[in-house]
Amino acid sequence: MDPVPLSSSEQTRRALVAAALRLFGEKGFEGTSTRDIAAAASANIGSIAYHFGGKEGLRAACAAFIVETIQAVAAQALAVEDVPASETAAADRLETAIRRMVGFVIARPEAGAIVQFVLRELAHPTAALDTIYDGVFEPTHRRLCELWAEATGEDAESDRTKITVFTMIGQVIYFRIGREAVMRRMGWSEIGPKEANAVASVAVDNLAAVLAAQKRTRS
């Protein structure tokens, strides 16, 4: 069945969120005017007040969009109801999660605006960061910790497990925030599917090495 066409009102709303997400990330909230956003979205400036009540409401809509987008990407790999049946199955789930993370964070164009927006919020927290933390950061990190515990026998809520998971995430995020430096050093003209696959292979090898070291420690 063909998707239902979006109404002109919904198209405008989505265009405003996309424009605001990019501009807030590039210029900051204070440095971005509603006129800038409306122009980037090819929309009437009054549509911001109509759809969001103002710039602050638009920032909240950007945060909600980030949560919705990342939840959709992570849902299959991190599903809570599908409990891995063994340590191997949990390790496989972690590998899948890393590959999906790389595919989204590194290769998807829209991820750049999302990461920039989040970095701004991390530097100067607002209610938008609360939305993103509660909807993405905390549940995703917690679920990865649970998978790590199932794969290793470690306590899911131990400091070591939490830090280990942060390092797993961090190695992927660097390839987005350090994108220009990575491309120069690697001699890449872009980071597309081929380059993302190369990054994913190394990230998965890192995971396997840490899991193997953990298994030797336990034996």
C-alpha cells in the first residue's frame, strides 16, 4: 500500500523541524532567528508560532524528533522483549547494535545535524537535553549494559560495565564529530557505505577482543 501523502501543513511542520535542527546545531539556539529558520524551510515566519508556539517550542520538537528517529533505528537491535538465549546470542546482539549505530551515526546524512544539536545541548543543557536523555541516552545505554551483562556475566549496573558501554559508543561517535579529520587522515573524499563498513568491522573486532579478554579473566 502506498503511503498516505502528507498534508501541506505537515510538510511545513517537518521542514521547519529539519531546518531548526540543522541551524540550532550550526549556530546555536541564541544565534538562530525564527526568520533564519523560516527562510531555510521555505516557510512563512508565522508558521513557527502556528505549529510550535515559538522558537522554544520548535527546539522541543527537534528533541522529540531526535528521540523518535533514534528509537526507530535502535528498536530491533535493542528490543527488551526479545531476550538473548545465551552469552553468544547477547554478543551477537551487541555486534548488531554496533553495526546499526555505525550505519546511522556515520553514514546517514541527517545524523550530522542530530549530533551537532545534541553536542550543543550537552554543552549548554536545556529541557531539550532532558527529553533526549530520557528518551535515548538512558534507555539505550541501560539496554546495552544489560546485553553486556548477559554476554559477560558482569553486573549490568556496575561502574565498569557502564564505562565499557560508554567507550563502545564513543568510538563510533568520534567518526562523526571528527569527520573532517578522519577523512583527511584516511584519504577519503566521503564517508559512505563502504567507509562505514570498514569502521564497523574494526568496531566489531574491538568488541570481540574485549569480550574474549573478559572471558579469559573469568576462566
